[in-house]
Amino acid sequence: MDLFSKFFKQSSVNQLEPDQLHSLLNQSPRPFLLDVRTAGEFKNGHIQGAVLIPLDELTTRMGRIPKSREIICICESGSRSSMAARQLSSLGYKVNNLRGGMNRWQRTGLQVKKGMA
């Protein structure tokens, strides 16, 4: 396998559509929702039960992320969460990314929670 193939194989992370994630939220065990946006973005609207760990704090707060559960990475558009998902995947986490992030989640009409709690 050449370097180009290795790079793209490692960088691919499963992408979930908002409706797919919505269905997973009703299953047991529930996936761990990792929101990697800023505190301000999170406060303006997030998925109920999401845990905020901004992308720039991810490496220092890995201990809060369970290896025993499926991880769903979330950001505003899907870009920062893709970076987080690739990083976690390389460390052995079972991880997916929310395609289109919170922008797509909200456009789909799914519920958001306001505030920090």
C-alpha cells in the first residue's frame, strides 16, 4: 500500500446522517455524544446529552471519553468533528461523525437543547 492510500484509509471515518443518529439515541447502550465546538456554540444549541470537549482540549481531556461505548463526534458543520473522529479512531475508539454537524441536524428539524447543562 502506498503512502497516499494509507493516508486516505486512515482518514476515513463513518459518517452518520442526522436521522441515523436520532435513531441511535433511542437504543441501549446510548452512544457517547462528543461535541467538539466552543462553549458559546454549544450554549446556543446542542443535542440533549452531548458532552462538550472543545477540539483544542481533546488531547488533554481524553479520560472523559469512554472506550467501551460508540462515540459520535459533533461540531457545527462536520469539519472539526471529522478531525476529532480521525484522532479518536487512530487511538482505537469506535467512532462516527455527524455529517453536516449541528447545521444539518437543525435543518432536519431535530430538537436542540439550549444552555450549558
